[in-house]
Amino acid sequence: MQDEELALKAVSDAQRILEEYLKPQPRNNERAILDQLVEVLERPDLIVAVGRMHHR
């Protein structure tokens, strides 16, 4: 997968997580949401890809 594709997938995954969180419903899972976002945004391949994109 190319760097741009990895970045777009991560953004899409993060948006999906946030959309689920923003649905009107009782919330007691803020930590789980944060953990999911960290898991998406701290993927080693994504970190490397974003670093390469910054250096272009």
C-alpha cells in the first residue's frame, strides 16, 4: 500500500470511530474510543509513511 493510501485509510478509520462516538447515546466508553484512535494513528507503517510524506 502506498503512503497516501495508508494515510487515507487511517483518516477514514479515525472518522468512523469518531462518528460512532458522536452518535446520540449514553457514553461511558471514552477510554475505549481513545484507545481505538491511538491504535489507528500509531500504526508503525502509518508513522513511517507520514514521515516520508513530510520529507517529499
